Amino acid sequence: MKRVIFSLLAVAPALAPTAAEARPFGEKGQYIVTSDAKLDYQRDTLRIEGGEDETRTRYAFKLAGDYSSFRRVTFGLEVGFEGEVQGFDSAKGFRLGGRAGYVVPLGAVSALWLRAGLGFANTTVQSQLSDYTVRTTRLSVSAPVVFNPYPQVLIGLGPTFDHDLSAKVANNIDVPKVTGFGVHMTLGFWWE
């Protein structure tokens, strides 16, 4: 038993990266994987001409992969699943898009990661009156403050802003566009 414990203690330093080995987040050549779970409260305002604005709460999960091809500059792809329930109505959707970001160091273990992207979504809505599919093109901006509690691990929290540039149903009929703001949590890691 003592031999096993001593073996583990001897190997442990080799398995754990030291602060000297890990470069700061956002350096050139890093692969970044994140999940943005909007476990937050996001408030959307739907503007309807001739009617009252409608407010609802949405939830979403997004998985993204980024690469820092230049120092502090990131480019990535994201895939997401969205949904909402409002009374007896429900919506389920799929989203795919690209984004670019810029990392602003705030200290040894924290940074502000400014990100903006363009995504395409396909959402199926089921209500008491009808079922239909909405295709949207959405601009998304976020600015999480990310912390590195351990080298190459990210935990972040920050504001989000989403705005539909276009929203159409079958036969290319325009539908009301959604603008939303909120706060989301980012979890991830990176490697070189």
C-alpha cells in the first residue's frame, strides 16, 4: 500500500501542469472548447406592430470550439440547442454559426473575452393554434469575464445581446424579429 501511495506522489507532479508551463489564456495557437449554458435569465422583447410588446424567458445550451490564430484573437464555430415554454406554447430549435473574439487580459488568472458572431437557426413552434418553422439569422454579442481557477480551465460570467437580422417562416414570409439581452455562464478548457 505504501508503495502505491509513494508511486502516486511521485507521478502527480508530472501530471499536473505548473504555472510556468501554462501560457495565459488567449495566446497564439490555443484550441478552446466552451459550453455557454444560458442557465441564466434572458429577457426578450418581441415587438409586434399594432399590438403590445410580449416578454418571455428563454433557455439555451451552446457548444463552441475556438482557435487563437493570432495573439488574443479567436475564431470559432458554435452549435446550439434552444427552447422555451410560454403557457401552452413551446419552441425547440437548432443553431449553427461562427464567431470572432478578442481577449483582454485583466490579471494573471482573468480576462475579458469579447465575442461577436453570426448564427443561423431553425426553430419549430407548436402552439394551440398552429405549428410552424421559423428560420432566423441572428447577431450575437457577449463579453464574459473568464477566470482560470486551474491552468487551462475557464469559468466565466458575462452579458449577452442577441438580435435577429431576419426571421422568416415557410414561403419567405417575414415574422417579428426578437431582440434579447441577458447574462450567461461559460465553462471550458483550452490546450496548445
